[in-house]
Amino acid sequence: MLAGCLGNDDASAADSTAAESTNGESTTANDASTPYDVTVKPAGTNTFEEVPETYASFPGAWMDIAMALGIQPAAMMSLEQEQLKYYEALPDIDVDLDSVQPLLESSESEFDKEAFYEVDADVHLMDPRILKRYSGWDDSDLEEIEQNVGPILGSLIRFPYDRDPYYTLYEAFEKAAKIFQRQAQYEAWVDLKDSVFTEIQSRLPDDRPTVGAFIIRFNVDGKGFMAANIDAFRNDTRTFRKLGVDTAFKGETYVPYKKIGYEKLLEVDPEYIALVDNLTKSDNETFQETVEAAKNHETMSQLTAVQNDNFVRSAGTNMGPVIDLFSAEAAAMQLFPDEFGEWPGTIDDIPSENQLFDRQRVADIINGDV
């Protein structure tokens, strides 16, 4: 399950059509008045009698996917303000989420089925396995929600973790486009994404650095570094595969991630240390604190990346199609500033001449102008 070549993350429309034709799922745009089937494993196939208008979700890739189609959530498990910053950085996009209902009052709250009934979403963009894990529900609870409220169709794509199947970003995106019958927007996104990455990859130097990627927090106190193999088939390190860098943990599984110590880190000694999180101003402050702590640490300061101030951030945490473009742009600038310009530290401050994708075109597609 390695994706070592550039572009392997995105299945072509032909490949996706061939794969899904065996499941009996329609791969063409449906008339909104005609029932249509959509298969999202592991949940299976759902027949939609009409196009859903509202959805509930976890924060993350599936929300970003729906936002890329111009559909804001009716309810969320929680609403991470950091994810909203990406949409606010686009022109002509109104982010009005005051009406979004919480499915949980707080992170300590227990899951209450009554909240699902109250929201009454047409579809739940959630991996049923993850919902069961966090809620403590069993299959009968999920069946109750599906029968009385709406189908649960989603699949965790941040990383594979004993999960089969595992969808790439654009495979999941295509599923959502079928759910909401917005295939034209999806195709416009494919064209835009292909053109952006073709341009970026054409400008990459032949000499690419070795990058050690770390998920969640990079703990300079030595309690363990949560390492990830960039080459593994996972969405959160997609940015670095697209940029063709070498993983510091070649041959290691590290899925979803593995705790390593100073000895292993000094052994691989990557040219760059990558922290997979967000690209907002508040996150940049935490990032800079981590960099300074590493420089002042007796052991960490021995690393090549630390000595050369080679830290890079990407936005893999909640990455769907919108965040994917911001993440690729930011990482390209941080890894190859001579070619793409100096990274200013946040997506809000990138000069227009250094922007690697057309913000207005993204906004137009989101708003349905394809």
C-alpha cells in the first residue's frame, strides 16, 4: 500500500468508474427526481429517493469535501475554528456557521441519540466505525439512526488503521459528489487540482530533501515523537508525496503513527522536520515555540534539521480538497523558497505573486460556477 510515485493518491475517473461498476453503483449524473444508489464502505449502499440537503459530520476531511461543493453542515460533533480559516481566506465565500447545531455539548459529553433526532440531518458523513468507537453504541444504535433519521455514509481517510477499504481524498470526494448530485463541481475540482499540481511538480528541483513527518505534537521533552511514514497510503501526509520528498522512515509502516525516541530520531536525522497540523496564525505561534524549544534542547539541537532551521508545516489534519491546495502551496514555499518564494508563516499573508492556485477560481467552483 505504498504510493511512492507522484499523483498516485488520485484515482482517475476511468479507474473509479471501472471499480464501482462491479458494485452496481451508477457512475453517471442522476436526475434529481430519480432514485439513485451510492456506495460508501464500510456502511454499504444507500438508495436516495431525493437529493439530501443537510448533513452532519465530524470536523475534518468530509466537512472540507462538502464545503468544496458549497454545502455547509447542519450539525457537527464539534466545530474547529482553525478549519474555518481556510474558507475565510477565499473571496466571495460566506462562512455563516452560527446555525450549526452541536451534536455534543463538549468533548466530555456523552453521545445522545436525541441530538441526532433533533438535528434530523438528511445524511451523516461519518465513518460508522469511528462513530461506534466514540459513542459506545452498537450496530443496533446505528441502525436506529439510519432508519429513523438518515443514512451514515462516510469513511475515515486521514490514515488507514486496520480499515478496509480505505479511500483516497478524491475517491471520497467523488462519493460525496454523488451523494449530493454535484458531479459537475467535482469534475471542475479535478481539473483545477490536476492543473495546480502539474504546475507545482514541473517546478520542483531534481534534488529533493528527506523529510521526517510527525503527527499531533512534536514533543521536545523526549516523551516520544509521533512519527509517520510519508510514503504510506494516507491522506494527512499527501502533501509531501505530491511534492516528491523522501521519507525519513523509508521501509517503516508507522500507520497511523509510531512513537519514537531520541535515538531513532538521531539515527534518521532528516533534512527537514515536518509537523502535520494547521496553517493558521494561532497554530504558527505554537509552531514557532516548538522550533525555539528544539534549538535550545541539548539533544534536539544536534539534528541537521534543527541546526539549519528546517521545520515545515502542512495542513493534513482536516484536509479535504480546499485545504489540500493551501497545504501544497505552503509546503512548497517552505521546502523550496528559491523557486516558490518565502513562506510568510500563515495562509493570510502570502503575496498574490507567490500564490500557487487561483483563489477566485476555487471560490467560483464552490459557488457552483463551473
